[in-house]
Amino acid sequence: MKKILVIDESQLFRDYLKRKLSDYGFDVTTAVSGLDGASKLRSVLPQLLITDFHLSRKSAAELLREKDENPNTKKIPVIMASAKVDRSALVEVARYNVRKFLTKPIRVDALLKAVGEMLDVDVKIDDTPCIIEAHVNEGIIFIEVAQGLNREKIDLLRYKIEELIDLYELKSPKVLVMISGLELTSEDSIKLSALFSTIIETTGTMKRYCKVLTNDSFMREFITSRSDYEGIEVTGKLDQAMDGLLSKKATGGPVLLDDGSDARNDVVGKSAPKKKRGESINMRFQEESGSRPAFNELGDTVRVSIVDDDPIIQELIRTAMSDTKVQVDAYGNGRLFIESEYGRESDLVFLDLMMPEMDGFQVLQKLQKEKDRPPIVVLSALSKRETVIQALKMGVSSYMIKPLSPQAIRKKTSEILQVNF
């Protein structure tokens, strides 16, 4: 068995790497500091060192200098990781056989690929297309699953949940699992079992506080037919799932959703963690970001429509797209958009809800009848939960609350069109 030494101050990160690399047949030793790592480097003599740049009790530079001075450890290749490091510091340590530098939060596929290359071992990972994201708001862990189910990401989710529970100091977390774009079959049963076992075991939540939002018939049957998942509610309605988690009926406490609540927080918002450190677990793979085109490389075949009677909003979105070749069309009301020959050809539509002649809801009603409608991002100064829920029910892809910023517009466009910038 080839030996790997992992030096990192985060117990969560150490535990994850030890378990993951051990699954691939490596003999993994972990160290909690630079001083501990230096001692174990001499005693273990691993074939590979994985270390964070920021270490206590002995810096990474000191550790690597000692390694370089010892003929028994000099040739050991190094993978280094760090959330932030300046170029001069990186140049200083690169001379000590640092073969790969990874930015935290580390993308697991990039790390495993590097390990395989350096140790000349065939490290195969599940490459099933899959997106799993997790964030916290109002004491709820939102877990979004799309495209498919991937064993690596399901395994990584366990550590992401543990990290979120710690960062947000969640005592009794509730869970909303949102599953979209999947057509599941019995062949997915093993991965589905792993997904829900991971969620339930890691959160420790009672099953009545776990809701699944999906329209997939196999998923519904899978959950409702198993006795070990009894109590988990499966629904295709977002408002029903949210009410079940945040209402008096679900929590035994006061009603948190009322007529004046802000839907940004109630539905898809992200709370600030109680602990100041950042998240270290990255649920994305390197290949996913690398396969996307850059935002400023979008061709002139991409068309974005702005349906808003506010010329300032129109100009704001134009400005956000100004360094691209994206064709931007602006319409002062819904009627002009509906009657336009180019409106239906849009790759993305930014739609205001409150407009003269034909408002956003009337536009959505007309588009609901069309089979190939473009993705729609609703724009509104209204943040009432009922207003946004009504729009979501009508099939919008997302929404943004005014006032807007060019950065937010670019980020949302990136998410919808699946591009980088």
C-alpha cells in the first residue's frame, strides 16, 4: 500500500481525505499541525505529502525546507492547498518538489486525479453528471440535486452537511431536498439509498422535518414505499414544502411565514454563518467549470430580452452584458415583448412583474401555453412571499429583487446559461 501523509488543521478535511483515499487503497496518515507533520514525515516516509499552506507551530515553508534537507524525504512529491496565498509565498515553496497547488475549497476530482498521476495509480471516480449544492437559511439545510446521482458527490455531501451544521451551529436542523431534472429508474436505487441515508444520518433530523421537493414519480414511489423513510414528505409544491418546515405545525413554535415576510430569505436565501471561517468543502468538480464557456466569450447568437418599463433597469442589464457579444433586446411592457418576432427566440428573459398594458403575470400566463419557452428570471421590487411563490408556480427559472447590480445580473445569467465569467 502506498503511503500518503495529510497535514491540515481542519479535522473535517483530514477525516474526509483519510476516508476517501483509504477507499482507494492508500495507507493514509494525518497530522494536525506543521510540527506534528514534520515528525510524521520523518517516521512514516510517505510516497506523497498533501499539506495546507497555512500551518501552526511550524510553517509550511519551514516544513518543506526540513524535508528538502533530509535525503530520505527530499524526493517526496507535494500537493499543496490553500484558500489564499500570495504569489511570492507560492514561489518560495514551489522549489521543494511541490508538484500541484490546489485552491481551497478543493475540487475533489482534481485532487484525486493529481494523487493518481503522482503515485502512478489508476484512480477511477464516478463521472456521472451531477450537481449537488447545499446551503443554510432559517435553520433549514437546502440540498439541491440535479442532472444525476454521483457516488463521489453523495459521499462528499456527508462532510458538507457536517461543515454547515458546525458553521451555523444548528442544533436541530430541518432539511429540504430539491430534486430537479432527473428521470430516475430502479438502477438508481442504490445511489438514492446512499443519498438519503447520508442526509438522515448526518443531520440527525427526525424524518418529519425532512421534505423532498420533486415531480419525479420514481422518487415519490421510492420514498413512500420504504418503511425506513416513513415520515418524509414528498411534494411537488414549493410553498407546501416550505410551510411544512417553517409553519407552527412543523416546528411547534411561532409561524415564521406571514404576509410581510421576505421571500428571498424564506425560499432560496442564504444566511450568514455564525462562525467567521469560510466553507472548505466544494461540491463542484473541476471538469464542470472547465466545460463551460467564458461569459465574455458568449457568441452573438445568444439573445437576452429585458421586459421592464424602467429605462434604468434596461440600461443596467445592457451594461452588465457590455463586454460580451450577447444580443440584448429591451421591451417597455409585456405586450411589446409578446408581439415581437424576436421575443420567442430569446435564450433568457428578464421579466418585470409590474408594468403597464400587460404585466409580468399576464406574460407568464401566455408563455405557459407554449412548449419551448425560454428560461425566465423575474424582476420585482415586491418581495412578498406570496408574490414570488405565484411566479414560481408559473414556471419561472429564478427571480431577483430590485434594486439590482451588474454583478448580480452577471451571476444570475451565468447560472441560467451555464457559463463562467
